Amino acid sequence: MVTINPNQGPTSGGNPVVITGSGGFTNATGVLFGTKSASFTIDTDTQITASAPANSGAAQVVVNTPFGNTDPVWYYYILPPSTTSLSTTSGPLTGAALTINGANLYTTTAVHFGTVPAASFTVVNDTKVNVVAPTLTTPATLPVNVTTKGGSTNGLSFRFVAAPTVTSMDPTSGPDYGGTASTIVGTNLSDVTDVLYGTDSAAYQLVDDSTLIAYSPGGTGTVPLSLVSVGGSDTTRSFTYVTTPG
């Protein structure tokens, strides 16, 4: 009986395939994958390591010896993967859940962001892989590399975004009818997508990555100020509405 390991590989070939039998390999004269000859090394009388030739579909692997040929064993060629989109292209440094869309993803064996492996991944079907991005310490835009038994692809990228931080806000109070322009100074403000006074969204103007101007929407009492981005949020400041007479 003959076995091969692995029994599948990329259409480009070149990967090692270990063929194990009951003996007689010392005098082997050839290894065929279908009709294509493979280069090979005789390891022992019961083992050969062959280099799979390029091909497609399924091929029967046969070892030729002066005493006859081995029984054929099936080897399957896997199409290379392709990736077409990510469900989200950015997320926090602490990692984010996303879906990789593409084709020929069913045999996915690894997902990397740059050289960093994904925290986890689950193959949904041949066109989708659910992934949890790894945790990074600094912002970066990294290629997303999907490795399958058919090869790899890294045509997409993912941006790791730092959360905004607020170091100062001036003024921190204003009339209850709103419209107070407060200068907010901090870091990572370019990615802010919403400014909240309590639960109310406020109009704001980005000056640069460290400064934005927010306009109070109107309200009562003291409410938390929240800067929200895909990288996270900052809620360390508050704004007090001053009741106007009348």
C-alpha cells in the first residue's frame, strides 16, 4: 500500500510530497503525477520525497520501478486564493473582527497582518474567512496575507488606528442653547468620526491631528464629552451647560 503526504498542493507545484510504501523504492526510476514526471529523492527503500510538478485538477501519483509500478494514489491540485475585499479596512490597536472576501479560501491555513499572525480565524466557506486582527502597540497599515494549500495572496491592507486622547478643552462651559466653540487639544484626532456631548452629536471642525473645534449642541447640566473613532474613544472631559435667564 502506498500513501502520500500531503495529498494536495498548489497548481504551481514545487512543494515536497512524501511517498511511503512497503519497499522496493531503492531502484525507483520515476515518479508520475498524472502524465507529468516529478523530480524525486530516494530517502529509504520505503520512502521517496517528490517535488510536485505544476498541474491542475486531480492526478494519480505512481512510482515506477524495474519490478512494476505502484498502485496509483490521488493527489489534488488546489487553485491559488484571491481576496477581493475586507468587511472593514481599519480598526483599533486592540484588534477587530472582520471578514475577508474572495475565492478559493476553503483550505486557508494562516492569516497574517504583515508578519503578525491573526489572533484567530474561521473559514466560513470558499469565499469568506472570519478573522480577528492581532493586537499592535503602534498605528500601522499592514498587508493582509491569506495562506491556503493553494498558495497565498496579500492584495489587501488593514489600518490599525490609535484611540483619540484629549489633553485640554477650552472653554468647558457655555449657554444651554448651544453654539459654544470649544478648542480640543489631544492626539490621534484625525480619525475622529463623532463628537458627543452626552448622547448628542456635535458639529466639529478638524484643524489637524492634535486640534479640533467642537460646537456644543445645547442641553442642560454637566455632560461627558466623548471623542469617537474607529480606534476607540476618549471620555475624560465634560462640558457644563449654563442656564440662561428668560
